[in-house]
Amino acid sequence: MELEANLPVAGALISKGKHMSITGKVALVTGAAQGIGKAIALRLAKDGADIMLVDLHQEKLDAAAAEVRALGRRAFTYIADVSRLEQVTAAVAFAEKELSGLDIMVNNAGIAQVAPLLDVTPEEVDRIMRINVQGTLWGIQAAAKSFKKRGQKGKIINACSIAGHDGFALLGVYCATKFAVRALTQSAARELAVDGITVNAYCPGVVGTDMWVEIDKRMAEVTGAELGATYKKFVDGIALGRAETPDDVAGLVSFLAGPDSDYMTGQAPLIDGGMVYR
Ligand SMILES: NC(=O)c1ccc[n+]([C@@H]2O[C@H](COP(=O)([O-])OP(=O)(O)OC[C@H]3O[C@@H](n4cnc5c(N)ncnc54)[C@H](O)[C@@H]3O)[C@@H](O)[C@H]2O)c1
């Protein structure tokens, strides 16, 4: 009876029928020409956002942008190397100008690297650190400055990985970059909360994109495994019994970009079909 008397109060705390839309918002997605980035761009467009697609390849960007426009949203493309701060800053400025603002920044671009820790060279380490770590940092900087300038409570979403939670053999430096992305996500969340900016990351498992074609090929070179064998070994270890699709990842990013995640910051949730448990 007493519990029942309290129910209306508890019920009042639940906002019924909250509109889960990002209609009219502007999202910038890096690495949007293919793979996970392209799926994210299309999903956020389906959710109602206009999209700035950023990558290194104009033709592929144009094709992805055409798919966004076919969904009825505005789309622009911009060529930028995320490892270059001035290019990322320029991409954000282009979004502000052409799409009249920026609300959601998805720092998705990244590269993989397969090499035994004892063989990896300074040049290889430098390259992946510049793209995966500095690229994410420049994206956080450029987006946060843009949000703060306009008093905008924006969302920053970074590409992490199962490799940001566990160290994997022959992927050691890649793992180091993704652990670093998780560190940047946590620190940025703490620094930017005062401005109403949230910073989260998504951690996919084994997604069937060109990145895994490359990982499988390099693993074959390094270990002598047959082509396809490393990919199969990893997929066989997934509890849900199948490889992940870019759309599986985009679903989580949709949540992180939308109002249902407003009270979440500094997190790096796993979406991997059951590989790494935290
Ligand atoms: N594929 C997976 O299994 C997997 C798993 C976990 C995390 N991730 C992460 O997800 C992100 C996307 O991966 P994907 O599988 O779609 O890879 P992908 O190789 O298919 O696509 C990556 C895109 O990023 C672009 N890119 C690379 N370097 C860039 C740079 N310096 N500047 C701008 N664009 C650049 C590429 O041109 C490409 O279009 C990466 O950060 C990756 O580390 C992938």
C-alpha cells in the first residue's frame, strides 16, 4: 500500500514518449568514405541529421554522400587527413559554414597495423599514433572549440575497439592507440563536462570491413596462416556466432549521438557480439 502510494512519484520521473530524434542536427563523420564510418553517416542521416563526410578519397566520399542525400538529408564532403590539426579544424569550419553549425563529431577514421612488437619500426609507430591518437585528439579539439564558441552542448564520439580494452598479440601498437583513445575519451569527458559537452567512444569487435581484409592478409604474412584463417579464428570466438556488421556499430553510435545518452560521458562501451567482457 505504501509502495503504491509512492508509485505516482516514481512514475513522474520516467519521461514518457521522449522523442529520440536528432532531426535537424549536424554530424561530422571522419573516415566516412567506407566501412564503419559510412554506415554511421547513413544511420545518423536516417536518424534525421545532416552530414559532413570527411575522408581522403573524393570518389568514395561522393558515393557515400549521394546515399545520404537519397535519404533526404543534406550532405557535404571534405578531404582532410585527420592526423593534421589544421585540416581537421578546416573540416569543422566547413561544416559550420555549409551546414550552419555542428552538433555531433564522430572521430571514426583510423588504421590498423599488424606487427610483432619486436619488429615494429619507429616510422610505423609514428604513423599509426599520428592517425589514431593524434587524429582523435585533433577531432576533440576542433569540435570542442566549435561547440564552446557557439555555446553548443555537443557530442563527441570516438572510435575505440576491443583492442582498447585488451591487448592482442601482433596488434600491440594498434591496441596502444585504442587504449589511448579511451584515455582521451575519459579525460575529455571530465574537462568538457562543464561546457555541457559529452565525450564517449564505441568499441566494436571484428567487423567485416576492408580493415579486416588487411589485418587477415598481414596476419597470414607474419604467422604463415592461410588467407582467411585468422579472420575465421576470431569470428569463431564470438559468442553470438557471427562477424559484426558496420550497421551493428552504427546502432550504438546512433544511441551515443542521440538524446537517450545525454546523461552518459567518458564511457567506451563494447559492441562485439560477446568477445571481451567488462
Ligand atoms: N573493422 C573492425 O573490425 C574494427 C574494430 C574495432 C574498431 N574499428 C575502428 O573503426 C574505425 C573504422 O574502421 P573500418 O573498419 O571502417 O576501417 P576502413 O579501413 O574500412 O575505413 C577507414 C576509413 O578511414 C579513412 N582514413 C584512414 N586514415 C585516414 C586519415 N589519416 N584521414 C582521414 N581519413 C582516413 C580511410 O580512407 C577509410 O575510408 C577505425 O578507427 C578502426 O580502428 C574497426
